[in-house]
Amino acid sequence: DAGITQSPRYKITETGRQVTLMCHQTWSHSYMFWYRQDLGHGLRLIYYSAAADITDKGEVPDGYVVSRSKTENFPLTLESATRSQTSVYFCASSVGIVGQGTYGYTFGSGTRLTVV
Amino acid sequence: SQQGEEDPQALSIQEGENATMNCSYKTSINNLQWYRQNSGRGLVHLILIRSNEREKHSGRLRVTLDTSKKSSSLLITASRAADTASYFCATGFQKLVFGTGTRLLVSP
């Protein structure tokens, strides 16, 4: 999607390695989110951020680290990758609190991560 | 855990037919949203309906919400092959919780 870019698009890594997934948005949206999508589980929230330097855990944060030093970037790091972290990872953003507006999330195209 | 569950899990129809997908959720909501996901792509926001609304339209999409039954439905009228995708409902105020989705196949 134009305006929110995830990289890499595909990644294969070995168990135990550290890997960082990048997310960049050009709209200066306040909120950013990381979800993982797995068959049978749908999308599950890993971490989210309400603004630069403000992050909070989602439903499945264990094994992941995030940072947000700049509004436009929200990298997700797997500190020591495990096979259970094989998944498709989606970054999303929203201009504000979705419950207060008429807008939703804008998603990136995803990163397909395989841990071998 | 999922807040919403879509039904059916999969739906196969012919072009021109209507497609109806349902979403049931567990707790009180402020709003409910529907998203579409084409294969290998990110989700795209389709429509948002507030808890005090009963029905909303956007082009060929019609969404209903019944808060007493904690359920919503998405109707796509006059389906096209390009509507083939997975459809997800989502609820939440600051952070969204997504259902597991309905896979729609529209055959020419």
C-alpha cells in the first residue's frame, strides 16, 4: 500500500538469530501496530504504539521487541527467532484512535518470515 | 483470543450473486469494522459502523449491526470475480481485534 512500506517482503532466518522487520509510513499517523497472521489464529496483535517513544504490548508480545524513535518508523525485532515465530507479519497505522473516528487501519503488504 | 468469529468460514458463489458474511463478537463494542484481504496482500479497510447505527451502505456493500445479538453482517451485492478475497470483522477502540475471516470465492 502506498504510504506504508514493510521490508523485507520475504525473509528466511535460522533459529536463534536476531531479525528485524521494518515498517515505514509517510502519513505521520500517530498509531502504529504489528500483527502476525497464522492459519487458524487470524491476526493477533504483537505490539502497538500511540506516538514516538510510546509503545505497549498486545496479545502475543513474548519474544519480540519494538521501538519507535521516530513517528514514521516502527521496527519489530525478534531477539532470538524460534520456529513458532514463522508467520506473516503485518504493520498497520491509523491517524488516531479508531474508536473516535470513521477511519480504520491502513496495512502494509506484509513480511513473510520463515524460521528454519 | 478472537473477539469476532466470522461465518461461514468459506463461501463460494457465482458472479452476479449476493454474498453474505456474518460476524459474532463477545463483548460490548464502540464500533465494528470490516476489512478485505486479497491473497498475499495486506488488509484493506472497507467500512466502519458505530454501535448506535443499525445499517450502513458503501457502494455494493451493506453492513448491518445488531448489538442485542452481538452480531454483524456484510452483504456484497452483485458479486464480481474481483471480490474474491478473505473478509474480516474487527472490533476495538484503540487497538483492533480481528476475527478469523471468511474466504469468499466468486467464480465467473
